Amino acid sequence: MIALDLARGAGQLHIMLFSRTKPPVEREEYEWLLACFAWLRTVLDDADIRPELVLPGNPELSAARTASELFDAVKRLAGMEEWVCRLERFDAPTRPSDPRIVTEVSDAAVGTFSVVDEEVVIRYSSAMLGQPEALAATFAHELCHYLLVNAGDPPGGPDLLEHATDCAAVYIGFGVLLANSARTFEQWNDGEWSGWQSSASGYLSEQALVTATAMFAALHDYPWDQARDALKPYLQGDLKKAAAAVRKDHPDFKAALKSVDLLQWRYA
């Protein structure tokens, strides 16, 4: 884009060339993600912690042979191995057998967090057992509920708590796993009937998750292309756009977080 500066200081006409780098989400959501990172940095009091960027094929996750072992691995990677909670499985809904149903869209919960008689309980769907990296992302999200249980309302208020919990899972290093598992599309065949099934998990969109991942990389000085190369191919361009926008808008990302006025977001 070309902008003309018509100020006639020193009798000269100045021409300024600039291009605006756009993130893959709307500007309002981009600013909310920034505010959420600033809020998380405040409520988690972790300024000196550099979480690991957890990627597909992570050795600790790959070594797990059961859901319980995977859960323990996610707790270790999140720095929560000493946090006490009970893990439970619940059965996933069965696929309809009606042959007229050729497409099924499922947005059912794949994990839950609750406190029962002062005991923290995290539950996961049996449907996730064949998707260990997606299950690890689910565990990260539910553990972030545990992290934030006494944190108060996030930027924008209580209606955005689940979205902020997704953001928190990115904030502790699981952004790539969340983005890769946010939406799936697959064919099924039960021997008699077949069809297509799409499913969604989480609350932030894929584009919001990769934008938050770019912010995570900027905050902790990780090369953003490490995350890009581990993403689904169609999300890699979105991460590139997000990283470019963060770099242009906030060259010093830590300072940018300190400058966010969270009071402006209290009732946003």
C-alpha cells in the first residue's frame, strides 16, 4: 500500500511506502489473544519460566503406552507432575447405523474438568484413545482448567473462560498439538455402511491457535518455523502470517505484554 504524507515541512512532499501485515484472524481476536497472554503472564506468575515447545513425536509422549501414562507425560511437560488429580474415561457416543446418515458432525466434549468433594477429576472420551497427540492436547486443555481454577475472569469476562483455557494450553507449549487436532475429517466403514465424519474439539479456531502459537514462539524466542514444520500443511501459511504480524507489531513481545492495559478488557 502507498500512503502519501502531504505535510509540506521544508517545502517537500514525502512519500511513505508501507505494507500492513495481516494475521490470519480478525484484528479484534488478535488483540484479545495478546491480552490473554498478558493476563496469563500475570496470573501464573511465570516470567522466568520457558516452557517446552511440544511437537508431534515428542519423546515423552511417544513413550506412553496407556492413557494414564500419556496423562502423566503431559503433566510433566506442563510442570504439573505434583498436582494431584484423578483421571477417568467415559464412553464416546456410538456412530449412527442408519444408512441414510452419510455425514456426521460431532462437536461433543472430548474431555472435562471438575472438582468433586474437593478432588480434581479430569475425564476423557474413549474416542480419543486412537489419537494420542489429540488426546495429549485434550489433557493439556483440561490441566489448564486446573491451573486457572483460582485465576478469576480472563480478558473479556467469564464467557471467554474456555477460549482462554485453550490459549493457556498454547501458552504452556501445546499449541501445535491443539491446532493439529482442532478439526478432523475422515472416512469410516463399519463393514456394512460407510460415510464421512468431521469433528471439532476445543474453543479457539485453528487460525487463532496458530496465531497464539506464533505469540508463544515470540515470547520464548523459539524459531517459529519449528512449529510451522510440525503443523498440518494447510495451517503452515497461517502460522507464517501470524509470525510476521507479531514480529511487525511487537518486535519486543515481552515489553508488549507489559504494556497491555488489562482493565480495558475487564468488561470488553
